[in-house]
Amino acid sequence: MFNLVWGIFFVVVNFGLFLLCYRLFGRKGLYAWIGFATVLANIQVTKTIEMLGIVMTLGNTIYTSIYMATDLLNEKYGAKAAKQAVWFGFFSLLASTVMMQMALAFAPYTDELALEMQQAMASIFGLMPRLAAASLCAYFISQFLDVRVYSYLKIKFAGYNQLWLRTNGSTAVSQLVDSLVFCTIAFAGLYSLQVWLQILLTTYLFKFVITAASTPVMYLARSFKHAEDADAAEPRSGR
């Protein structure tokens, strides 16, 4: 019960910080959020919890907020801005992975505390190459797919009040691909088909619930006004 209540509060705080970041820093804040969130999501995913009888990993909430950021960039500033953000997030994830692997390669001081800290860092950042590859590939493929699907839906469903359809539709498709790519690279062959499907479905369903819950947040974020909004690359085609 504690995990459920704390989990709801955790989601609210994530969304609140996302809104605050965009409110204070505008478009640059969304780029900063994506860089921050891609790194933090891959740290949080190392922690496993149980909620409502389902075993899951952390990281899904803040990972979903990356899609929120790219969709908001696409909505207000165009597909080019969203694609640039995807590259920024990919570089942040790749660079942090490389740098932390290099940091772990240093021989620690032989003091007991230093050895304990090395072990703690290794347990978080010493990801197997397979998991690191799965994370990078899933992010790269799904994020660019999200930009393309959102751009398509932005043309087909251009109404100002159809934001919910654009953001939920694009994220539902791209996160399914994300989960499929990650679970295939990371877990295929390690688990039976039944267990693999269970991991895939529970991961995707939880992300989808978070995406649906984020819809009011997206409407609120879109209403924020910044001076740079006048320079948006692609104006909406309808209301």
C-alpha cells in the first residue's frame, strides 16, 4: 500500500518538476529536461519494486516525461526542434554511459569506505553491455518514431483541442516499439517466451497509464507563454 501511495506522489512530483522546468526556462528547459531525464531514468531502472502485485522497475515515469518533452517541442516549435532534442538526449545517454564506465575502471583506494563506494557505483553504473545496448537502441528508434508519428497526427488531427489524440497516439505507438526493442535485446533468450511476454506487457501497460495521466499536464504546459513562442518553426494548420 505504501508503494502505491508513494508512487502516485512520485508521479505528481515528476510532472510538477517537468512543468516548473518549462515554465522557468522555456524551450531550453525542455532540452535540459530531456538530457537530465535520459540519464536519471537509466539509474532509476536499476531499482525493482512491487506495486499492486506487479514487480516492476523504476524509471518508467521519468522516461515517459521524455516523450512529453519531445511532443511539446513538436507541438509548439516543430519537428526539427523535436528531432534536435532526441539527438541531445541520445548524446547525453551515450556520453554518461561511456564516462561512468571509464570512471569504474579506475582502481579505488584500498580504504574500506572507498572499496564500498566502488562496489556501490559498480552495482548502479556497471551495466552489462547488452543492457546498455538495449537502452540506447530503444531510445534512438522509439524517440525518432515518436517525432514522425506525432508530426503525422499533427496534420491529420490538427485541431487545437485534439492535443490529447496527438500526444497519446504517438506515445502509445512509440513506447510499444521502445518496450519491444528493449525487451528483445535485453532479455530474449534469457527468459522463457511466457516470462518475456509478461515483462513486455507489464512494462508497456505501466508506461501507457503514465502517458494517459500526463494528458492534463501537456495541456497546461502548452498554455505557458514564452517570448520564443513567436519564432515557432511550424505553425499549427488549424484550431
